[in-house]
Amino acid sequence: MSTPLLTPHDHAQDIASHDYGRLNEADTRHRVIDRILHDVLCWPRSSVSCECYTKAGFADYVLIGRRGGHVLFIEAKKSGNYFTLPGFKPQGPVSLYGGQDATDRQIY
């Protein structure tokens, strides 16, 4: 008897159903972030660089777009360790996607 394939939604529900307690950064990446990127969002493993140097320093994950540009940087933290993003007040429409793969989708 074969095991049924899980959909991205099934993976998301499974991730959300766990109490991860106190995970260190490596376990957070392995048990949560990797699963979200690859099982839920279906981002190709070949389009993710880990521990990449960027202009701002090192990023735990850099997602690479179809044209080879960086589209998203992710910084992992251990569970219970949070950081605040700097304030940002757009002066008009903001592109939902950045980098070389920017599209005309905008948020206001």
C-alpha cells in the first residue's frame, strides 16, 4: 500500500500543528524554514543559496529567481528569538517582488 502524496497545504498544516518548543537556529531551519520553502511554497532547491554574503552581511537563505537575480533574503533565528525590522514608509506604490525578477505587481 503506497503512502498518499501530501499537498503543499497538507505540509503547511503539519508544520503549524507542531509545538516546536525551543529550537536552536539550525533546527529551526531544518524543521520549519526548509519545509516551508520547499514543501509548502515548492521553491526549487536548486534556486536557494544558503549562508550567502550580501551587501548587508550574511543571509541564511537567498532565493534565486528565474533570471538569476536575488528575490528574497531570509534570516533564521532560534525559536523565541525575534528581531524588529527597521521602519519603512513608502512614498508611493511598492513592488511586491524585488531584484531582477521584479514584476509590475504592487502593494499600497
